[in-house]
Amino acid sequence: MKDNRHTVTSVTPGSIADELGIEAGDVLLTVNGNEIEDIFDYQFYVEDEEVVLLIEKPDGEQWELEVEKDPDEGLGMEFGQGLMDEYRSCRNKCIFCFIDQMPEGMRDTLYFKDDDSRLSFLQGNYITLTNMSDRDVERIVRYHLEPVNISFQATDPELRCRMLHNRFAGEALKKVDILYQGGIEMNGQIVLCKGVNDGEELERTIRDLTRYLPLLRSVSVVPVGLTKYRDGLYPLEPFTAEDASEVLRVIHRWQKKIYEEYGFHFIHAGDEWYLLAGQEVPEEERYDGYLQLENGVGMLRLLLNEFEEGFSRLAGDARKAEISIATGKLAYPYIRRMAEQISGLYPGMRIHVYWIRNDFFGEKITVSGLVTAQDIMAQLKDRELGSRLLLPCSMLKADEDVFLDDYTVNDVSDALQVPVHIVKSSGQDLIDSILDERFCAR
């Protein structure tokens, strides 16, 4: 039988829980008389303006605490797991799974395949729906937890079963109908595999998904990531420039059609398609508010616009410095262009921009977020780096100075004998890091 007791691990100072005398080590038994199975239940019940908590102290004493608060005000309690339950691992064996293409010897957490609907609500993860029970769907509709992010791949049931290597994958699409009928907002993604779900299948999938407009707010189309570790896996081929141009043609045609009817573009191409096709990324208005940034859709346009806005406020001066910037192959042309603009306005700034070839995962992987410290150190060892090396924060584990291969920022700095500075994600952050007066001469 499942234990629905949840131990408090921390309490935010000054929060409602803190004022009530709740402490780490206390156990939450019920909220408004309801046992809490997981974060879905907890988030729903604590939204009430009047909340009754049943708390058990370490000595076994139980406190019933009545709370009056604003509807959107949190209680300030943290629990051992963000979901207040075990994470659900993926049941699929997708032909495009990136985790199956990773080398051995990396940290254990990188090999965990999550497919948990609660992470879709909490963290924006994309789920295949194959791991959801009917009760999970019912609770999402009942609690109105949205948006739900869905990894579609294809709407043809048989094809979806083959791609996910799960005989229930086609049937799982019926859950989308329930979410739609329940008024739940959704986002989607399609991982495109050459010769599998592209061409006519992509046309069919987009056409089928338009049935869920406007509650299905956006769908991204991203190319499959292929590493060099694919021995024994489904034989997938990389897309060519010609392929990318055709994918963009399809997406742009559907964007035009849907925009005319609904006033938004709905279907979006990942930035990689534009670079592979040799085309400029679209203007900001085409991204409908950047709903798919985490899928690499519009990241370059947002970076460019932020940079241009910040650059327009610069006047130039006589500061001098020599620095270097390293990035992935995907962003390199844009970072180099921005560096050249700054050098033109600040003649004393000498900026070297290098793109790091992904030897660790394979040259077909071009995004900065999958660049490892090993490749940075090996490829920049004998290059001109100046007084500082700038690296994007996407290369690091969230909130840590650790790369995918477990080397630290200090390891890279020591190996290259140059200070390493991490640049946050915006174009203004890039400008500020390059022109940082603390490291420039006059």
C-alpha cells in the first residue's frame, strides 16, 4: 500500500509554514481532510483561500492548522522529492532516443529516461502519454493543470507504435482528445526522423493536430539528434540542406494557412533547420511569444534581438582587451557576427570566436548545450584566447559549474591557463560580458 505521508525537508523563512511553526522533519498527513498522493493533489488543494493542514511532529503529536491566504499564495514547504512521489521512467524504446546514444561512464542521472506527466506540468517536460493512466488524465482535467507538453512524433497510430517501439503508443493518442475536451491547453513537439515521419507523414501529422486548435497552442518540429554511439540502434540518417529546405517549406505553408484563420502560427521549426538550409531565422513575430524556446525554437532570434537592442544603446570608447568566446557550431555564425559588430564600435576590443566541434558525441551534434569540457580543452589548447574565455551557461548543468562530462569550470580554466567566465543566456548578457570594464584597459 502506498504511503501518503510526506516529510517536510525545508521551510522557507517568513513563509506561512514558518509562521505556523512547521519545521523540517514534520510530516504532512492531509490537506483539507484529503490524503496527498503527489504534487498534483498538493498543488490543487493548497490553492484554496482556506486550508486546513494536518501535521505530525517527530514525537507523534498531530497539529491541525487552519490557514487563510490568497489563492495563489504558497505555503513555503519543500518535500524530499519535487513530485512528492517516485519519478516514472519511460516505458518506450524510441528509435530516436538520445539517451540510448550516449557513451558509458557519465553520471547516472543522465541515463534516467523520464516520461512523467507531472514533470510536464511542473518543469515543462515533454511526455509521450504512454505512461499515463486514465486516472492521471482525469486528475489533470479535474485540477485543470496546464499546459501539458506532448511529444507526438506522428499521429498515424501504427507509425507512432513503431517509432516509440511501444504497442500502446497509438492508443495513447486518444488521451489528447480527453485533454482537449476538458479544456486543457497543450504544446507539442515532433522529433523528425528522415524517411520515417517526414514528407507525407509530417503533412498528415500537422493536419491531424490542427483539430486541437486553439487549445494546442504550439507544435515544434526538431531534427533528430544523432550521436556517433548508434551501434545496434535503428539506422537513422542525417538530414541534408535540401531536406531542411523542404521541411521549412512545409512548415511555412502551414504557418500561413493557420495564421490566416487563428491569428497565430502554431507550427514552428527548430533553429537547426534554418542553419542547415542556409536560411536566416524568422522575425520575432513568427514565434508567437517564444512558446518553444526550450526546444531550440527561436533561441537565435531572441538572442539577436536582445543583442541588437543592447547594441543600439552603445556609444563606443577607447577600452582595450583581447578575449575569446567558444560556442557550438549551431550558434557560431551569429556569435561571430555580434562579436564583429562590437569590435567595429570598440576598435580596441579584439575578440576571437571559436566553434567547438563535438568529438565527444559526434560532429552531427551542433548545439552548445551538448559541448563537453573535454572538447573545449582539446580544441582550444593552442589557440589565441586573450585574457578571458567566455562560455555560454547552456554548456553547464543547471545551477552548477559542471559540464556534461563532469569536468568543472575550474578544470577548464586550469587546463587552458585562462580565466573562464560564464555568460548568461541573453544578448545583453553577452554584451556586458564582452565589455566588462573590470577587465579592460583604457
